[in-house]
Amino acid sequence: MGEIQPKKKKLTPVRKRKPKGKLYFTQLHEDAIVEYAREETELVRRQELYTKYIGPTFNEMVDKIVFTYKFTSLPNVDDLKSECKVFLTTVLGKFDPAKGSKAFSYFSVITKNWFIHKVKKNSLQMKREVYYDDMSKDSEFFHMSVENDYEDKREKHEFWQDMWQEMGKWDAQDLKDNERKVLEAIKILLADPEAIEIFNKKAIYLYIREITGLNTKQVVSNLNRIRKKYHLFKRKWNQA
């Protein structure tokens, strides 16, 4: 009998790992930034390093940070991204690897803080716009109030002018003696009201009593007659 041959094990195919996305910030880019930051690096070499390595890396880094931290809501975000990339070139020479930080971490933090500053600035600007908008409304209301205040004062002035003329007509009427005394007392009070300290209605009666020499009952009785004339005048004036 022939020898039994062992069964061959089926080889499970090894799945190849999908290659990770291409890293945009590698050691090569790190070294390029370090070399760029050295004082002895010549201008031509710096331009070469920036064009070939640093510039494209900054472009992608800024785009990723804006997307990751939701800075996309900023107005004119594309212009801000371009502005940030220009800003990064101005601080390239300040990077010092001797302080222990990696270029990727260093410039990532700078980029994030730059956009955070823009967010705060935009928020402040929006508050100011709201404030100015409210202020303009308040200002408009103020001017309207001033205009209305002027109209009110003018209306009162015209009212009292007509009122004095009307009181002159009452004076020409056939008034009773006590009624005329009360009317004259009212004219005195109205002619210079600021010179008289009046705290309540009772004080008015006291002043009229002092001026006319009448008692309270006489003052009230004749004042009611004059009040009727006043109400009639005011009704006509309001309807004019």
C-alpha cells in the first residue's frame, strides 16, 4: 500500500491593509521647516523649501483645521484661509526646535488660535452691528421724541395764548363781583406759576382765598362757574 499523503492546508490569503491616506506633514516637512528657520539658511534655499515642501503643507493643514474645528461658518472663510496661510509664512522664522515642540504641533496651534481669534472678532463685530442697529433705532426714537416734545410745547404755547384771549372775553362779560375776584386771582396764579409753591389742590384754594378775601365756600362756588367756562373753551379748542 502506498503511503498516505498528508492533506495540504489551504493557505488563507493575507489581506493587504489598505494604505493610509498620504500624510501631508511628514518628517521631511519637519526637516524643511527646521532648515528654513535657521538664520544661516540663504534666501534662495528658503524659497525652494517653501515652494516644494512648506507651502503645500500649510495649505492642507489650514484646510483640515478649518474643517475639523468647524471654522467653516466664518464669513469669507476662503479669504481667511488665504490670509492665515500668509500669516504662517511671517512666523516661520520664529520656530525654534530647541524648545522641544515639533513643527506640526507648533503651527497647528498657531493656526487654530488664529481662527479662534477671528471667531471672537466676528462675534464682537456682530454684537456691535446689533448694538449700532439698536442705537440707530434709539437715535431715531430720540429724534422723534424731540420732535414730538417740540410739538407738545408748541401746542401748549398756542393753547395758553388762546386761553388768555378767552379769559379776556370772560372778563368783558357781565360777571358777578365774587366771580370776577376769583377770575383775577386765577390770572395772577397763571401769570407767574413758578413763583408760587403749590404742593396740592388745597394750596390753590388757600392762595385764591388770600388774594380775593373770600371764604372757601365762596371760592369753590365761583371757581366752579369759571371751570365750566374753561371746559367749554377747551372742548372748542380741541375740535378746532
